[in-house]
Amino acid sequence: MSTPPTPPSDPGPANEALLSQRTALILLMAAFFSTVVGVLTLLSTGGTAGALLAGLAAFGGCTIGLHSLIGR
């Protein structure tokens, strides 16, 4: 009889998170704020394209702003 192979003790990158908690928080908050900006722009102007552009611009601005505000 042969013994079954033993699993490796260090599984490697499988245990590492794809994003840090800080990065996930920044992206989640930026997505929330940009959605609010997009919806308010849509309700204000009625134009879908303008609301989408406003939301995308807000996402970029919020990401940069939150990156500088939330410490490491």
C-alpha cells in the first residue's frame, strides 16, 4: 500500500486577497457617490449620456480624493 500524497503546507497566493480592505472601501465609496451624482444629474437634465459622463467623472474624482483622505 502506498501512502496518499500530503498537501503542501504553504498554498501560496490562494490565501492572498485580490484587493486590500482600503482599496475595496475606496472603490465602494466612489461607486456609491458616483451613482448618486449620476442619478441626480439624470433627474435634473433628463439626458442619459450626460448623467453617465457625470457619474464617470465623479467616480474618478472620488477615487483620487478618497485615496488622499483615507490613510494607509
